[in-house]
Amino acid sequence: MSEKPIDWRGSSLKDIKDDNIFTPKARKEAGHQLSLIQAELEPDDWKPFDIVGSGTKEIRINLDDGWFRVIVCGKIF
């Protein structure tokens, strides 16, 4: 099974790499959660985010150094 590609929009890739926005631990966990989605699996902690559009998910990341979230829109869900 091949991995689905991520089509980063706007400043999203820059933001996830920014240490002022995502800590290194949060970045690693976000990457793991995105890899689950790329493999057509469910993220560990998410909720629908339909205000953006049908099929949109908010991935929630709760770590010792804070709460982080990644919004994912896609057809693979």
C-alpha cells in the first residue's frame, strides 16, 4: 500500500516547522498522526471540524509542553 501525499496549503508546512508554534515533541507527534492518515488510518485523537468543510478533521495533540492541533482536509477519510 502506498502512502497518500500531503498537499500543504498556505503557511501550514512553515508553521509546523516553526519552534515558536510547534515544539519538537509536538512536531514529531503531528508527523506521526499525519503518517497514520497517509496510511488511511484514523488519528489517535481527533474530532470532526465540519465548520471548515465536510471531511475535515481536527487532530488534537496533548503533551506535557502544551496542546497543539492540526487541521486536515481530505478525501481519504
